[in-house]
Amino acid sequence: MNIAITGEGIICAIGADKASVLDSLRRKQTGIDTMRYLPSEHKELPVGEVKMSNDEMKSLLGFDASQEVSRTSLMGMLAVRQALEDSGYLSAENGNLSPLTTHHSPLKIILISGTTVSGMDVTERHFTELRTSDVNLWCLDYHNCGDNTRQIAEYFGCFSEYTTVSTACSSAANALILGAEMLKAGEADVVVAGGTEALSVFHLNGFNSLMILDKEHCRPFDETRAGLNLGEGAAYVVLESEEHARQRQASVHAYLTGYGNACDAFHQTASSENGEGAFLAIQEALTMAGLKPSDIDYVNAHGTGTPNNDLSESVALCRVFGEQMPPVSSTKGFTGHTTSASGSIEAVICLLAMHHGFLPANLGWHQPMAGGIIPTLGEDNHVLRHVVCNSFGFGGNDSSLLFERNVESGKWKENTSATDILPHDRPLTSHPSPLTSICELARVEITPESDLSEIRDFVKPLEARRMGKLMKASLLSSLKALRQAGIDCPDAIITGTSLGCWENTEALLTQIEQEGEVMLSPTNFMQSTHNTIGSNIAIRTHCHGYNITYTQGDDSLAWALRDARRQLASGRCKTVLVGCHDETTPLYRSLLDRLGITNLPSIHSISIVLTAV
Amino acid sequence: MEELILELKQQIIEALNLEEMTPDEIDTDAQLFGNDGLGLDSIDALELIVLMEKRYGIKLANPADGKAIFQSVRTIAEYVNENRKK
């Protein structure tokens, strides 16, 4: 199945829609500036903010100014709306989405969103008062990543399902990969996939504790690079089968012809010296697209501007492309590092570059770095047919997307509106997964009564030094399940979690509350990222295979199992480790108690090993 | 100096959560980082930077500066002795 892209929406530091982003890219105008909207003390740190207040966004979306909505949700809604309009699924005139139907049944239209920060901006505004006042307890429900996606989906009311992917800075790229997989498996007719992430005091200080924020404008791939600038934004694309797009006479902007998801399995925050995860992800994308390295016309690098990423990514690029290095640039000098949204923001930048025939500039670059690639400083009139877009996350969750320009469409035409979808005779979901029998090889469950000291059987105390109770429980249940199944290294690790290591998140929120924006504990920040659970297991098992984390509240395990079935049915994986892991703290339980949610365990971890037979 | 060395070992055990280790088990001159010594990594180095700031008022602006200072407990002790603000 050819995966067609028929619409895009974007909001970031260099523009609030495709036209303004394109204009800034061509004028080489950065959006990184002095902090204006984020209420942080660290005014010395330049940031790539969306140049709009929450109230301005609310007004554009028809919310009352008094209604509290997370900035992450607001940006997500704005970008999803643009993507739906662009694809013709939402008519710009009336702003309404009528229930979409085909000749046979309602369209299965799914929202897949990548986010990690989610409602943190709201949580940190109210954290102090939560202990004593019930007024804003609602924000506990609002905090988790899955709820952010729910809000966006419900705003439009047209989505039959929605889910959330949290693999840190590769979240949005993985959302696109998941979307393509669901289309191919016949689980969706249309997918809106991307990511959204607002700046928060929490993660600005978290990145600061890792000492990877540059006080100057970032300089990816430059010898003098000294870190990244954080940014924010959202971007989504509309994916559907080429057949579906043709049937409704939609304009196909490009195709997602290849993608790869691999795990570096090296370290929670650092990339390996040989860039193994990145190398595998790019290779996988090329193989799927049936292309040679020399076919690639441009690479949009992850290129954060940290000494470690840019060196490791350069090594990976050299391993893939050798002497035939295509033009490469990081566009983070325009947008800042938009973390969970960067995969889709940079995907849309690639689509704009392909359509308008130019190479985006690597702003800030002056001096070649030892062992580094030489990035392009931008070039007009450059035909781009095949483009690679890299997104790498903490834990070594590395993903690459490969796009092909639709050479037939000289010009993107306006897509027809939703009401013009033509009826057709064949059901759209004519690509069922092959019938695969799935067998459960092992299952291990860990509850508060379990003995976590058993972890000693698997890892040395020194290796467990940074693991809180959830990291220990998830690793223990996983390693025990794998041992029961007689497997050292699974082909894929698929994780579900509602809140991730909440103990670490709460510790950081408490530290900011009590000590202010000081040097926080880097360990707590690192562990607060949801995908540390899955990547910790990958590091222990040396698993470089598919690695993804679902954060869809109570449905996280169900989504993880669905993905496992897809992986096994596709034949790509013989064994998959699926897990779901969550924890609570005394404070969190006391807050939920006041909401009438009682008897939550302090820990619950379940790991299942599945195989295809 | 010996007093500071013992204090540092206790601080390191606490800051890095080195469960089950006692100050006696950390050799004052052993390499803290890399495979030959204790096996600490970049995140531990950042935790040590936080420790330096909180406990001794020493600000290290560049994580690369830590490399020479954090070689062993003795090199840390010498640096703290000369640069401590509290």
C-alpha cells in the first residue's frame, strides 16, 4: 500500500501555518528569541516559542478566555485543524466536521499524537495548591499524555479512535510510523498523525540540569556548538492510502515510502559513539522504500546542537551514505528543539522543501566540527525527490522517515471538501492482516507485595543505582518473563504506561516548588520521561529492535498489545515483549483519594512475551 | 583532608544512590568513571556537579570541566579544598 500524505498543519516558532513557516525558511529567519511567554526565571536561555499567548490561541479556537486549556492541547488543536482543512476533511467555511462516511460505513479516522510534556504547563501552575485545595484537582486527570490527545480528538468530534505515543523527542515521528502501520493493517481509513509539545518550566529546568542548553543561539554540527535551544509547537499530517486519496480525488502532496524505528540500546540520555540506533533506523527506512543511499536528495537531521548528538548522528550518516553524502541540515536553528513535536514539525518542513524545491538552511553553522558532516546553508532551486527526516529520543528511541515527492502533482491543488467524497463500491479496509496465531510464552505480574530485591538476580546494585521502584519493577517483570520464555533478546519492546515514573516527576515538581529553578536532579528528569522504562529494558537486553511507548491512560496496555499483534502479523518480529507499568506515590494517592479514586496500588507492572506460531 | 575525603565518599554514595556501598569500599585514588574504575557515567557527573554546587558552593558551568576534577575522590577533595565557598 502506498501511504499518501494529503494535508499538513504546523505551528512553531517560525510561523503559525504552512505559508508563514515556508516564508521564514526561505528568508532564513530564525524564530528563536528571548523568552516571552514561558513564566521561567531562566530568561538567559533563548527559546523557540510560538509567538502567541494562550488567550490568543483560545480565541482562534473558540474557547472562552477563562477556560483553562493546556498550551500543548491548544497548539495541537490548531495544527490538527489546519491539517484537516488542508486535506479537505474539514471545510474551512463552516469550520465543522460532519461525520465522514464512505459508501459502506463511517470512515475510520484515527488521531495519533506524540507528546511527553502534555498538560505539564497546567500541572505546574497548580501543583502547590493541590495539597490544600480541591479547586484545581481536575488537572490531575488533565496531566497525562493520553488526556491531551483525548482533548484534541473531542474538540473535533470526528475521530473514531485516538492514541498517544511518548518516546521523548522521537514521539511525533513514531506517531507517523504507527499511522502508516495502522493503514496498512486495515485498522484505519485515514490517520491524522503528529505531535504537540509546549514549553514548560519543568522540562526547561530538566534540560538545564543535563547542562545541554546553550545560552547562545544553537549551532548544530558546528565545532563551537554548546547545546540546544528548546522550542515548542505542533504539526500533524493526514495519511491515507493512495487508493483512498484517489477515490476522493484528493491531491497527494507526497508519499511516506519508508520508515525505521530502532533502539540505540546504549544509554538513557547519550547516543552511542557509533550511532548504531540512528544507523539502523535510516537503513530500515531505505530498505522499506527500496532505495539506495545515493537516491536520497536531502536529510533533515535530528541535529540538536549538543556535542554528543551531532557527533553520533554524523557517524551514523557517514556509515549510511559514505562518500555519497546528500545535503544535510538541521532546522532546529529555526524552531529550537521542539522535542516530542520535532518529528512532525520537521516532516512538514521536509514536505515544504520538497514541494517548493529548496534546501532548508542549517542556521548558525560556521566552522566544521571534528568528525562531523558539513551541513548545507540553504539553496534555492533544488529538486528534492526523496528526503530522509531523522528524530532521535532519550533512551535511544531513534526513528527515520522517508518521503517521496508526488512528481505527478506539479502544484498542490486545493483539496475538495469532505462532502465531496465519492461513494465507491469496494470497502476501503481491504488489507486485513494475514491470519497469524499468537501464542503467549510468558507472563509476569508485579504488585506491591512483590519482592523488588529480586532485581539483584539480574543486575548489580551499581547498575540499579538510578532506578526507582517502577524502573526496578518493570525491568524485573520483563527479565523474568523473558527468562521464562527462554529468550535473551526479544525482537521488539512495546510498552504502555499512563504516567511513567511518576515518583521522579513528582520529585522534580516538588524540588521546583521548594527550591525554585535551581540545578535540579538530572536523574529525576531523565527518569520522568515515559520511554525510559522501555529503553531501560532495551539497554539490559541489548535489543536494537522496534521500541515504542504508548501513554493512553487505562488503554495503554490495549494499544501496546494491538501493536504487538501487528508486529507479529507482519512477520517482522518473531517475539515481542509487551508490558504495562505504572506507580503511585503517597501524595498522588492522597490527591486521587479526594477525587474519589481509592485503593490504587503503589506499583503495578505486567510483562508478557508473545510469539507468532 | 582525610575528613573531607570521608565526607565526600558519604556524599557521593548518597547523591548517586550507590546502594550497599560503604565509604571503605571506595578507593580514594581509584578512577570514578570509565570501565576500569567504579563505572560512573555522564549522568553521575551531572549529579556530582549538583553536589558541588549545593554542598560546597562551587559552580561548574561546563560539564567538560568535571572531567579533570572528578577523576577520583582525591582529585575532588583537592578541588573542593581550594575552591569551596561554603
